[in-house]
Amino acid sequence: MPRPAEKTDSINFSPLGLLFGSYSLGYEHLWNGEHGLIIEGSFSHQTGTDTSATSAGGAIGYRWHWRGRQDSGFLGVTASQGFGTADAALFDANHQMSKWKLDVRATMLTANIGKRWMVTDALNITLRFGLGWAHYAVHAQTSDMDAKAAEKKVNDLLTLFPIGIDGELSVGYTF
């Protein structure tokens, strides 16, 4: 009996992200079973007692599936860009709280390794880990001297450690 044609497309989302207010949706198209083009979008919103953060971003990437099909390990590269805002709360020596609005930007280029398991002929689980270069920038939306000093310290630290970490744990539908 001939083997059915390999499915070429997969849409995946992260169910764990739903628990944390982080939503991610990805699409992959495979050529010849082994060369994949990835497009991803994400949105997150978290709040705490004194802080909150909202971000959105997108990514594009390439994967080489070494078994030449969806149910395979893969090596890849991903380029991503994210934008967001956050409220920062700092306490001074007198326990007085100051709050500032921040703009945050992240650009990353990562190499990754992963695996997609086909659970049925259409459902899959994908796991990916990547590491690479990143550029982060924080900008305080105020001219307050303390906020600008904190902005400089954070940006200096982020420049010192330009590390990007990328990951995926998702479930998806292959068609």
C-alpha cells in the first residue's frame, strides 16, 4: 500500500501560555518534507501588585527537518522582533513608591533545535529551544531624572549581556 502524501502545513499554539496571559500562534509550511518556513505572532499581558506589562511581536524562521517529514527533529534559525510597554515601580530609602511607564523593544536572532511529534495523522506536539544574539532597549516615558538614570542602568546591563533565548512548547494541527 502506498504511503499517503506528507502534509505540508502546520498551525500551532501554546496551551501553557494561556495560563500566564501569553498567546502565541505559529504557522509552518514544508517544502519537500524537510525545508520549513515559519511565521509566528505573539501577544502577552501580565499584571502584578505594582507592575504590569503588555507586549506583541512576530518572528520568521527556517527549519530543516532531518527525517524529511513533519514527524521529525529539526535545526533552525529564527529572527524576531517584539515591542511592549511596562509599568515599573521602585521604592526609595523612605519606602516611597515611584511608578514609570517604559517602552521595551527586543530584537533577536537565534539558532534552535527541536522535535515535532505527530500524535495522530493531524495532531502534533512541537518542542523547540534556541539561543543566540539579542538587542534589548528600554525607554522611560518621562523626563524624571531618577527614571532616566534607571533606564541607563538597565540598558547598560542589557548591552553587557546580549543573549537571546527562544522556545516553543506547542500543540498543533497539520494539514
